[in-house]
Amino acid sequence: MKSNYYCSIRKVCIRVLKVADRLNFSYSAHMVSIVRRALFRIKIKLSPTLNPQGPITRENFIKQYLRLTITYVIFLTLTLEVTAQEQKSDADTTQVDSVYENWGSISPGKGFEVARTKFGTLNISAYMLARYMNQLPATDTLFTDHLDRPRTIDPRQDILWHRVMVWFQGWIYSQKLRYTANIWTVNATNQVAVAGFMTYHFHKAFKLSAGINGFPGTRSLLGSHPLWLGTDRVMADEYFRPGFTSGIWAAGELFPGFNYQGMLGDNLSELGISAAKLTRNLGYGINFWYMPTTREFGPRGSYGDWEYHEKIATRFGGAFTHHRENRFSNLDQRSPDNTAIRLSDATLFFETGALADGVTIEEADYDLLAFDAALKYKGIFLQAEYYIRKLSDFDANGALPMSDLEDTGFYVQAAAYLIPKKLELYGATSQIYGSFNNSSEYLGGMNYYPFDTRNMRINAQVINVHGSPVSSVFGYYTGGQKGTTVSVAASIFF
């Protein structure tokens, strides 16, 4: 009987310790010594052969059993708490070490990390571009629009500290709450804008943002800038695309390799348009892309295969954009504030007389459908995008010869590295089939990377343009140009 009591208590002690072992408790040598001494004392008190006071009674055994049980419950509780505290302390130390070991380092495309606390982080990133451009022929100063009216061509030759962009970004209060504030300048147009957005990461498949963003109508508006082949867009992309506006948008990866971005925004392009001029019409757009082979397409969906993919990377996508656009200026003002839409002969769509002499369009529907495909493999890059744009439901102050306009077009861009991560050659063509004019371009260029990064490069490019429908001071093109544009640029991105 006594032996059975003793064995029972010993078994309880051993089982308790085995449970502790299964829970991976970390005992110090001092704790193990305490346990062993306690077991030895129990053995002395309960063993009739070692206990000089005589055999133990059932009542004393119960008291000892209860005392033992309570002691070990307390022991296990204290051990669990100490172990948890130690593990938490170790985890906190590891987290702090990993948090601060890269403080002040540079992350390509995300800049320098200048602050990291328990409340948030701050990274500063920038992009800057110096560019020489010469639009030829210099003596070709006139072209004729679709109503046989002479219009001025303004070919330029200049050296400009062309563009500077600065981003302040990170997370604040929660790692799920991200922010970006940026200063955007184009010195060629004397434009300075302060923009940004905030994003909350609910899930990999759903991130909700509010702020200023590119209306997701073409592939180049999904954040790939400045990782393009040239330093600006090709002609077809520049002609068909929407612009940047305020709004809300959702984005995410619905399943591996399949991504989307949908936006509800004020208009096609908000630059230079005050809130007082905006209408109550909101625009919407959706862009999706699928990367079936590698589930990625390089940083920011970049153009060119700097990464040198050993396995072929592919991307297929499409987009739709709609908005009822307004000219954002009085009808008696010939030149509109809305310059986002041009006709295929480079005429501003909302200017007085664009479709008929003396007639001004105040509002119209803009619809754009786009499809794109691209691949990367061992330094080779190929991408194409096709567009269908329709302008319809015109609201004008006079009769018009047509009720809608539909233009189509595409571009193809290709590139290859002669020397991996050092020297890249590329070429591209744009073809635009407009309601009033067909336009085309053929271009070739090179990128030289003097350092071991794609974020600093020397770019040189030659474009042969035939009847440009695009006209902008910050891009490569001027309206009506039939000739050659030469550019040389240097850029830094960090």
C-alpha cells in the first residue's frame, strides 16, 4: 500500500515534468536542481524504509499529495510565465535588431530609410532627369488640320534640367497603413505639383487607396515609370492614355499572378484644373494583368529585362476607362483648360472650331479599351499594346458633322542587352489610325548603365515621326511634326 502511494506520487511528478518537456519549457540548471531536491525529499518522507519516523498514514499521504500538486502547479505557472517573458524578450530583441540593422540604407526604388520607430517609417526617394532634345527639321513650322486650316509647328532644341520628383513614403501607426507624399516638377512647363496617397492593406487581394494616382487606362500608368526603355512614353501611348487625377482605388492579387487595379476618379487629368471647375461626373477604370509563367515581371513591372530572366516571363493585360469629360472653361474662351484629349491631327478636342468652325464642344464621353502583352527572357524584352478610343455624345453650342469619333492604334517595343546589365539596345514603332489622320513613328535607342544598377543610366534615342498627333512640352513630340527627334539624357533614381 505504502509503496503504491509512493509510486503514484512519483508518477504524478514525472508526468508533470514530461508535460512541461512537451511544451518546450526552458529550465535553468537552478530550476532542475530544485525539482530534483524536492523529489528526493518526497521519496524520503514517503518511503517506509528511509523514513525513521515510521510508516506514513493515509491522511498524511493525502496532505503530502495535495501539497505536492499545488507546489508543481505553482512551479509550472511561474516557469511558463518566465519562459514566455524570455521568449518575448528574445523576439523583441530580434525584431529590434532586424528593424535597425538597415537603418539609413538604400533600397532601389524606395530610397534611403531615414527614420524607423514603433510608430512608423520614413523613406526618401527621388528621380531626376537632365535632357538634350532637338526636334527637326527646324524650318518646318506649319501643318494643315482636317479642316484645311494652317497650324503652327513649334520644333524645339533645348538642354533642360527636365524633371525632378521626390517621394516621402513609409508606414504610419500600423504596417498595414502606408503613405506616399511626392513633389512632382516638370521644369520644361514650369509645373510643380504636390501629390500623394494613403493605402490600407486589408489583404493581399484587397488594398484600398485614396489620393492622386494615374487613371489605370494603359500599362504605363500602373507605376512602371521611370523604368522604361526611353525617358518618356512612345507616341501611341501618349496619344491614347488618360492622365492623373484624385480618387479612390482598389488593387490586389486575386490569385497567384493575376492582379487588378480599379479606380473611381474626378476626371482624366486633374493637373492644372481647380476643384471649382470639376463637374459632378466621376470617371471609372479597371486594369488587370496576368503573369502566368513566373508570377512576376520585374520591379514595378519594368520595361527591359535587366533581371535577365532564366525562365521566360510573360504578362497579359487589359483595361477599360470611361469618363464624361468637360472643357473646364467658358464657351467664349477659345482655348480650353482641358488639354487631355486631342484629335488625330493634333487639334485639341475641346477648343473652339475643333470639329466645325465656330462650334465649341462643352462635354463628351471618353471611352478607352486597351490590351497588352509582354515577355522577358535572358535580356530580351518585347511588349505591345493596342488601343480603341471612342469620343461620343457631344454636347456642343452648334451643329457638328459627326456624332462620334473612333481612333485605333498600337505600339510595339523591343529591347536586348548586348552586355548584360551594362549596354541595352532597343527599338519601337507606333501606328495610329485616326478619324482625320494616320500617324506613325519608328525609333531606336540605347541605354548605358555605368554603375552596377539600372537606376542610373545614359540614354540616347532617335525618332522618325510622321504627322504627330501628340503635342507636349515635356514629351518627345510636337503636334504636326514630320521629321526626326534626337535626344540624349542622363537620369538618377533612388
